[in-house]
Amino acid sequence: MRRILLDTDLAMGTPGSDVDDGFALALALADPALSVELVTTVNGNTDVDTATRLCLDMLQRLGHPEVPVVRGASRALRGWRHPTADLPAGAETQPARGRAQAGHAAQHLVDRIMQEPGALTIVAIGPLTNVALALALEPGLASRVQEIVVMGGVFLQQTNQAQMPGEFNTWVDPHATGMVLSSGAPLRFVGLDVTRQVRLTREQASAMASSGTEFGRFAAECANEWISQVERDHPGDPREHGSCALHDPLAVAVVNHPHLVEWRAAAVAVETASTLTRGVMVADFLAPPRGPPLPTARWRRQSTATRSWTCSSTGSRSCEDSRPKTMLTSTASADSPPAVLVVGSLNRDYVCRVSAIPQPGQTVLGGELSLGCGGKGSNQAVAAARMGVPTALVGCVGADSDGRALVEALAASGVDTDRVITIDGVRTGAALVIVADDGENSIVVSPGANGRLDGDLARSAAGQRLRAGDVLVVQAEIPPAAIIAAAEAAARVAARVVLNLAPYCELPTAVLEACDPLVVNEGEARALLAVAAGARADARDMAAELTRRVRSVVITVGAAGAIVAQGPDLEHIPADEVEVVDSTGAGDAFTGALAAGLCRGEDLRSAARLGVAAGSAMPFAAMGRSRAFPPWAT
């Protein structure tokens, strides 16, 4: 039996929405060779809250209320968001049929798969936002998931729609699609080339009404409405008269029945930069990819044994015979791309949970003391590496067990540690972290070996590693001389400088002018602008003022997201609403992901959106930094 995690933007039951996602869920539950272990929801065909409600309702209709449902991303990585859907008349006043589990879909995907390596398959029939966030949280997921089967893309044909040149799921979030393609996970893509051939006729839809099941009656009504909608939208297309395509059920069907289709291997990429061709998939069937494939990429070529297929989820035929022709597996490759170099701190974290942050002079009892790996430099390096870009760290540790543990954990997370220097006679830096039940934290840092990262060491290491097009990331948990020297080395080779001025310290004007962007929170912005204590200062106003001094600025505003300012342009990028258990590391996740986005060629706004998504996702279920940056644990 194949065990699957179904990621969906289910919209069956909302006026004007496709119905194939509902049939896909029904088929997955009806197939005796499949076990649906989890349903996660994502923004796409409808908004994520509506999708979550409809999944709960659909599971009730299908007699499987025990299947857990978890809400996921409410917008694409680059911010596209479906407007709130109109539910059927009266639905708004009806109580929800069931309750979604707490947490975020991406973390649930990580937890399930990492607990049972090789046992679970992700079937993604909506935009790939949740899957991309899960891979960002834990890149090791790529080698532990059995495979990822995706309904998305069009490879041998085209959509013929100027407003949506890519297939819908890839068009909604092409950046997430790109992250999944480059992850090294075993992938199978089921594109429009074949799914358009799987049809549900009006006669078959009507026949479901007599099945005697609640779902049959509901599905018949929704399907007939959708077929009429398709006919109105495509009056001149004979394929769309009297039937509709069932895209998502085919992706479910091939999990256990790969012989339904002919498989072809291809090197696949997705267009993310162009508005004209957003979401278009490029598949190279002829030439091998340049350079070796990623270790976890699988090429496979399977001959076809196509046959007719019918859905049996309602007890009646719901799809006409079809003979799909071509589907894909994919592999990924890359030339030597630009890299992220972080010059920063490494700390051993001592974390204690308390009911509330103590006030001055107050003593409180806390929970069990736990150890973790942190420091702003190492946290940001891990976050960047987990976005799939080459990342190296320059820093100092002591000749002790804490230093060795930090270097080992960094290497395990994919960070190049060749330039992490061991200093005799000094302890590794340490951070005393207090985390309250409401997720807030208070941190005291003892720099230790971090204080030995002087200008000469930083200049030498950065000068040897940086090249044009790279991104340098620096923060202020290291001496100012190291920051200045690293920025000067970046300027000599035309590398981009991201300065996270945390904690706040005074730096020469030339360093501030060189950074693009400056990343600060509201408190650090107030300090930089010398705003008087107690005086009101709006983040937007501070961002506008700071652009007079620096090329660009990003002010993080906690759960509200970030303000991005570049010249006269200013934009607020909101964050997804998540249940915050521990905000430790969220700012570092933001900065690391932003740097990774810039390294991949994103503009600042797009990179900041990626940072906001990472900052929201990484700590949402954290219990200290060990969960915010897995496997950042001891």
C-alpha cells in the first residue's frame, strides 16, 4: 500500500471553480492500494481558508472525517493570493464540519516524512508553495520522501492563454516550482498534455446523482455546473463541449498505476522572471543536462501500457475511457551559480522556556535547559543554504566541544565551513535564550571566540571566496572591524552586500552606503535614526528616511511582515498568519532567505517576499532554535 500526503487547493463547491480536486480526494480515499495519511491545503483555486473548510466538509461527505487536515500557505512565495471565495448560499452560516489541526502544512510535511524516511509520497495537486517551504525548512526531506508526484505544467503543448501562459499551478507560484525542481527530490510531473485527455461527461456527472451517496449527489451538481461554466468560457472549442477535464485525479491514479501512461525523462526548468511567460515549463528531452545531476535526482524511462481508466469513488463511472500519452519525471542540474558568503557569529545556545519574560529584579522558574546551535551568522548561513544556493561561512569558534558541535551541525546543513577558524585559549560564543509561552524571547550573548574575528581574518577570507555576482551577508555580533573589512572586500569584486545591523552598532557611513539592502528591525531603525525614547516612529516613515542614507532598506516588522524601500518606492510585504510558539531565529531566517533570493537573481521585493515566507514558516512550530533550523539540535 502506498501512503500519501495530499497537498491541495480544493475548491469543489465554490461557484465558478473546477471540480477535479474533489474527485482526486475521492479517488485517493476509494483506492484500496492508497492510504491518505494527511491532507494539507494551499492557496490556489481558492483561498486557503476556504480550501481548508471545503476539505473538512468533503471528508465528512466521503465518510472519512478521521483524516487530518492542516492549513498551509495563504499566498505564493511571490505574493499572489486568491481572493476570498464565495461559498454556496447559506454555507457561511453553517458550522464547520470538523476542525483543522494546529500548525502549518509545511512543518507537518517535514515532521511526517523525517519520522518515516522513504515511507511517504507527497501528491501535490495545487501550487507547490507548501512543498517548497517544507524543503526550505528541511532540505533533507528531498532524500527521505519516497517521491513527489505533481499535477502541474504543460510540456509538449501550450496553454494558448496570454493571461496565464503557464499551467495554473505553476503560474500561481513559479518560484516554488523552481525550488522543488532544484531540490533533488524524486519527481513525477503530470502535465496538461495528458490530463486534458481524461474527461468527465455531462451524462456521467448526472449518473452520479443516483449513486445514493451524499458525495455522489453533491459531485453531480458541482460537475454539471462546472461543465456549463467550461462551455461558456470556451464556446468555440469542441473538446470543452459536454465534458470537462479531470486533471488532479490522474495525478492520484498514477501513484499506484504508473502503467496508465508513458513516462519520459527530461531536464526541466520553469520561467520565473518574465511576466509574459510566467510559469512556463521548459523540458529538454534531447540533451543530457550540463554537469552531473543532483545526487537525489532520478531519471527513469518506462514504456507505456495505456488502458482505459474509470473512477470508482462514487460507485459509478465518473470518467470516460482515456488514453494519456506522455508524462514526465525530472532531474535538475546547474552550472556553478553565484554563492552566498556569510561573515558572522557562531554561538552555542542555552535555551530555557518560561511562562513570561522576567522583569528587572524578578526571578522565575523555567523549564528544562536545552542546548542548541545558533549565532546570527550561522543561522543566516543555514537559512540561505536551505534555499538551495551554495553558502559558506566565515567565523571563529573556540577549541572546545561546543565549537566542534557547531561546525559539524553547519556541515550537516550544507554550509561550507572551510573558513570557520578555531581559536585556542578562548571559549566558543554562547547565547542565553529565554523563551516565553507566548513565543517572545530575550537573549544575552557572550561573544567569546566571535570577538577574535578581526579585520585581517575577515578581509583575507572574504577576498579569497567572493566573486562578482556573489552576495555577502554580515551582521553585528562580530567586531565592527570585521564588518568593514568584509564590505571592502565585496566592493573590490562587485559582490552585493546585505548588512543586518543587529544588534545595532555604529558603523562608518561608507559601509552603510555600500549595503544593498540594509536589514533592520524597528528597534534598530530607531537607534540608527536616533529617534528619542518614547517618541512615535512609523516603520514606513523610518524606511523612507533611511533610503536617503542607503541604497535600499528592509525593515522587519515582526508578525506583520516587512517594509521594503528602494529609492522613492516603498512596499509592505505582509506575512502569513501563523501560531508563533517561538520567534527565535525568525529574523535570521528572513535575512538568509532574502540573501538566497538575491543570489538567485530575484529583485529586492521578490527576495523579501521569500524572506517573509521563510521567516514565517521556519519558527512557527519551533521549540527553540533546534526546531527553527533543523537539524540545529543536540
